[in-house]
Amino acid sequence: MKAMVMYDTNAPLVLEDLELDAPGPGEVLVRIEATGVCHSDVHYLTGGLPARTPIVLGHEGAGIVEEIGDGVTAIRPGDKVVLMWRPRCGECEYCLSGVPAQCALGRVHGQTNELLRGGTRLSKDGVRYHHLMGDSCFAERAVVSQESLVKIDPEVPSEIAAIVGCAVITGMGTVLNRMPDAAGKSIAIIGAGGVGLSAVIAAQLVGAAQIIVSDVVPARLEKARELGATHTIDSSREDFASRVVEITGGGAHYVLEAIGRGSTIRAGFDALRARGTEIVVGLGAVGDELSIPINLLVQGDRRVVGALYGSSNTPLQLPEILRLYRAGRIPLDKLLDKTFPLAEANEAIEHLRSAAIGRPILVP
């Protein structure tokens, strides 16, 4: 099968014919129908996040089950599934308390670039190739651990299903799970990519009174207004924090930072009102740190917290989001950007970094 392989950082991906092993116990073979291109893939490609090479990138995908290994009971051939980059075992304290994004198994993928039961299922000429986040869906097919899959309605378009597995569940989930009293409140969003725009959709859904979106690309701000933003800020020309304070009359109740940069996180902190909360969902490069003034933190009773995968209970919330989409309640189709064939993954990544409005999609 064909796959896009990363051999080294800051080098183009290479289209290769790889051997894909049959699924082992607890594993599933998925024919990939669509894959979103995410900034996290770029972090690995540029070396901001570490990975063992050679490796097949891609972690935001959807497809059809073709084969299952021994012991797989909840998923059958022919099922439509979303690939998750954070598995859930269903047994650890985090899974049992409804936050499977923190599942104890999640560290296995990041530390080994292998599947949960050990080893890889990708090879060429006797050389083993690695899996990104247990998914590696920049490919025609993928063998995935059953813990990394969610079965979904077969009528959901594959492009929509793919982006729900990362961008949408992160952006919408953060609003739904970390801003429980957002109705009538002010929400400021830093970054109008796929995650930030998904957060706009959720903020509109829950009835936030003010939805303020910041970016440096005018077309992304226009898309944010189309999705429900009440105010937009071009941060290349305006100071984000002072504009938010002006718009809200004292600062935002919530700020969602979807970039993962110290300067923008600090700007979000400065934009909070007393007792406000900033929620950081953007990943930075390994070793990046944040500095904020202690007295402003304490005297303003402000909070800065992180949210991985939208702090979502993914097996429940991912299908719920898709049901809202199928019911016509949320316009997820407006998050889709240009579609590229698998062989043009490098062009899709460059498009993401420079001009994408929403999520570019690879279709194997």
C-alpha cells in the first residue's frame, strides 16, 4: 500500500510502497477514506515534537474496517470508524472518570511510535517503519489498535468524520467541557485554524454573548464571522488584549488559545477579566515555557489551564457531535478546505501553513 513517509525532520515526505501486516490480537485494519492535515503533523515534521523515523504521519482520519484481529468484538468488518490519536483502555482512573484523553495508554504511542501491543505493522525491505500516535493515516490503509477507534454512523461523510477526530473534538470539546457556564458570557479565541473555528461553532451553539476571534489572516477572520464570531481582531495590526478588554468592558470570561506559543498565551492571560479562565489547547515545541506575573494571577483570581483533546469523553462526545451535524445544528462542512490526493501531502502541509481556511484534506 502507498503511504507518505517522514525520513527526517525539515525534509519533504516521500511517497512509498510499504508492506502492511495483518492486524494482530486487538487490532483492526482500516481502509482510509479521508485524513485531515493538522499543525501537530507539522510539529513532528519540523522537529518541534520528537518522533522515531522512518515514520508515517497522519493522526486525523476516518475509514472503513476491512479486517479485525483476534479478540476484537465491538468493531466488525464494514464498520465506519474515526481514528483517535489518544487511545482509551476503559479501565484506568482517567477512563473511568470520563477523561480518556488522559488514558494511561496514551504515553505508549508517544514514547515508542509503536502500537499498543508492541512493535510496528509497517515495513519495507526488512526495515520497520513507525506509527504516528498509533494512527499513521497518511496512507491508503492503517492497522490500528481497537482502543484508538470509535464506530460512527456510516452516513457521515468521511471528510467530516476525519476532522471530528482531532480539530473538532478539540475545539468544540474545550468549549463544551471547560466552559460549562458560557451561555451569556464572553469567549475570546486566539487562532482561527481548524481548532479555533470549531470552538467558534461550539460557542455559538451554547449561546455565548460575545465570541471574539483573533488571527493574522483576514480570510480566516471572515470565516470566523461566517460561523458566528461577533467580533474579530487582526493581531497583525491590533493589540489582542487591549481590544478584548475594550470589547468586553473589562476582559473576557474565557480565552481559548489554539496556537501554543508563549506570547499568545500571555496575551490571552492579559485579556482575562477578574476570575476569568484561559484554556490552552495549542501544543508548543518540546521545552517551550510560559511566564506570567504572579501578582496578576493571584490578585485577579485568574486561571490558566490546559485541555488535551478538548478534555472530552471521546467515545461518547464524538458520536454526539456527529449527531448534531447530521441534525443540521452545526455546520462542520464549512470547516473543510481544499482536498489533495495522498501523493500531494507536502503541498497540503504547505497550504495549511500558509493559506488554509479550515482543514485541508488528503484523500488516498
